[in-house]
Amino acid sequence: MPPRKRAPADKQDTSRQEVVIEALDDEGQGFARYAGKELRIPGAFPGEKVLFSVDYRGQRRMGGKIERILERSPDRIKPPCSQERTCLGCPLIAMNYAAQLRLKQERVQQALKQHPELSDVKVEAPLAARHPFGYRTHAKLVLSKVRGKVKIGIYRRGTHDVVDLRNCTLHHPLINRIIDVVREEIEHQKVWVYDARKKRGLLRYLLIRVSPANNQALVTFVTAERNYREVTHLAKWLTKKVPEVVSVHQNVNSSSGNVLLGRETLKMLGHPTLRDQVGDTRLAISPASFFQVNHEQAERIYALVRKWANLAPYNHVLDLYCGIGGIALGLARDAARVIGIEVVEDAVRNARDNARLNKLENCRFLAGDATEMLEDLQGDFPPGQVVTVNPPRKGVDEEALAAIVALQPRSIIYVSCNPESLARDLAYLNAQGFDTKTIQPVDMFPQTPHIENVALVMPRS
């Protein structure tokens, strides 16, 4: 997140004020109206009265920092993390888990209420995570060096100051081990860490993927320029100290902005991909490919999609935004043919490899823009079949939705990480003669406000 522009020091309000929190915003920050402005306070929960100091001010918005909680929410608990107030990466970690699930269900319901035509859609209770801690199998971390000490973690909200993560309660334990060793080796080997303010240095980001099924990891060092000697030396010591690291890559990102990955990725040591398994589907995942961070919940989503698809051996499936093929490969076990479409070419290569890995010959994966590819498939996809979509947060654009409708599917199964864009797209489909039968939230991201949803959509009879 880029730093906010703070008010000049002589205009900042350093006094302490009281406010009652009205709700949580989409990022899990406490929200209230104060002095005619929208106020957001990280770590504050609805119904709580807090004493706060002003952190920043804008024309319409202001931010605050909790100084003391005067009246506590009954849902507040002691968080299992000593860095909760400084990190703020898990906004709900001090809220009991049952309350988190209620809040997430309400968020989905509120998104639907913005569209009256969806008022009758049933939102099921979220599928709770069996393991609400230690579930993250993918970490994207920023590096910095302050007075000779290396920090590996995330940016403190609104700044370029890095919160050094130590034994994060959300990370898979192998991720925490790798972070500790990388930090130690960077200091020991005196590797030049990138300075975001001065725009110079070598090491910028650290990306870690873990396969829980195999207890192995793929590590990517993102550097400001191509570097063989120092990164290889670092990689060798990492694999020596953490033998579970079976693949190390270098990604070269010379841009001065906040983009995480550059276009060039080089294999330094080990395997080109990370081998993993979700349910009965084996997967090969490359450094730049997207995959869900919570394997247990991803397996439940894939199983639900497969159940709702209710495929017969003669059915065809079109899977849009298919990624590395997680959903498509499960459906291919029941269908006559599955076509997957994905814009990221690395992910499409992974999907094709994964089809071979699982000995599934009825899959075809295409690289390209969903809207353009749908137009090309109009004559190649018979009506009355199944379409699945799993788009990024922005949802599906209207042209792609129109092309899906033109295929005359018997069902659309929509997997979404954003309730607002999901509701918008369901409202569009409603206007085109499709009804949303049910929405099943799945808590993919415990301790955060985010919620995954699976919606079943069928043509109106």
C-alpha cells in the first residue's frame, strides 16, 4: 500500500478523542463518522468506544490510532500474536472466530442488498476453516535493512516501514523457518537489500510457496537486477539449512513502482516447479502462477463446484480464469471435455502439465483474454453445458458475461473473492434471465475480513 499523505506537523491533531465504532470497512478497519468525516481506526471493532489519536487527515477522511479501549466488544479476545498492534495484517485476529464468521456472512448479505433483484438469494453460513491459524501456504514479503538489521515482512499501513515478521501465526510453519534463515543469511553474507526510498539495492521481495502435502517449498528472490553470484550463494545456504526447499528462483524486477514481479524469472537451484496435491488432484506450480493460499479450504471449494456441476459423461465444461487448472482438473474426471481459459501464460503451461500429471486427456487449456476467447468458442461449445468462473477481485467484465449468456449454459458456477463484484455480476445475470439459487461462503482467510464465495446460477425456468 502506498504511503498516505499526512497533514503538516503544525496542523496535526495530537489530542485524544473518543468515538464509538459503527462498523468494519472492507479492509477490517473500525469505521465511524467523526467531525463530519469518515474515520477509520485499525484494530477497533463495532460497538466499541475507543480513545484515539489522529494519525492522518484528508478533506473527507481521517485515520486514527487506538490509545485505549474504553468499552470492549464482547467478541474481543486476547490475540495469539505479540505483533498484532504493529503488523495489522490480520485485522480480526482479536475477534473470536464465531463472530468473524457472522461478520463475513453479513458482508455478503449487505453486498446483495445493494441490488434489490437479489434480495431473495440465500446466503448459507460460511464453511469454517478447520485450522484458522497456520493455514497460509504462500507468502509475499518485502525486505529492508535498518542499521544493519534485516527486516522481512509487510509494509506498516500507509508507510514504507517494514514490520519484521517473527513466527507469524497465519503462516505455515515452514514459511516461518525459511524467513528466519533468509534473514540470518542476508545479514551474514552482507547481501545488499533494496532501499525503496532511495531506489537502489539488490534484494527486494521474498516469495515462498509451500506444499503441505509434501512439506516442501519453492522460494523466489525478487531482485532489482539480474545477479547470479550473490543470489546463488544465498540459495545454496538456504537449501543446506532448510532441505525442504526444493526449488529456488530469481525474478528480476527493475521497475521503481510497487509491482511485485518482473517479466524475467530464472531457476537457480532445484526443480522448475513445486509439486503439490489438493484432494485427488496433483499439481505443479511455478513461481508466477496464482494458487489459493489455503489448501484445506480450496479442496472444499473444488469439491463443492464438482457437486454442483453434477456432470454426466457427455457434458462439456468451460472454465474461465482457470489458473493452473485446480477446478478444471476435478471436473474433467466427470465430463466429456473441459476447456480452460487463462490470461497468464505461465499458469496455462502449468495447467497443461497438470493435465498430463493427472493422466487427464479430455482437457484443453488456452492462453488469452476471456472475452476474446469466448467469442472464438461460440460455435465450438454446445448449449446446455456448464460454465465455471473464478475471476480476480474486479470480477467478470460485462462483455464476458454477455458472451457466457450467449452460450446458453444450463448452469454457471461462480467462485469469487469479492462480495461486491460478485453481487454486481449476479445482478447482471439476473437481468439476462439467470437466477442465483444459493451462495456458499467459504472462509479461506481466517483472521481477515476477506471471504470466498461459491454461487450457483441457473437459467430462469
